[in-house]
Amino acid sequence: MNVLMTAIMVVFGLAAILTVIRIVRGPSILDRAVASDVLLTEVMCVLGAEMAINGHTRSIPVLLTIAAVGVFGSIAVARFVARRDNTTS
């Protein structure tokens, strides 16, 4: 199981690095918002994989909190962009 967890960490680590690059370099706020959602999803996938490999459910509250932060963050960014677009039109 250690080999599997190492492979998962390498793949998701590379994906996280690429996602952080997109957050930093993103040409628009929507690109950054999507990249931050992807990063949160990657963290959730790593926690879920760790729970599955080790056979426990102690991280479920953390997963729910991360999911809620992602949803509310996406809603906030969408409302901000919509409000900004309405004032410039």
C-alpha cells in the first residue's frame, strides 16, 4: 500500500503544482477561481484516497468543510464577476 500512496501523492502533487501556477498566472479572475476549485478538489481526492487506503473515515468532516468552502467561494466569485460586469455595461 505504500507504493500506491506514493504514486497518488506524486500524481496529485504534480497536479497541485500546475494548478498553483494557473492560480498565480491566470489571466482572469475566473481562471483563478476555477484553478482554486481544482486545487480544493485535488486536496479532497488525496484525503479520500488516504481514507480508502488506510480504511478509516476520520477525515469526512474535513472533506465536508473543504467542499463547503469551495462551493461558497465559487458563489462569491461568480457574484463578484456578475456585479462587476453589470456596472461596466
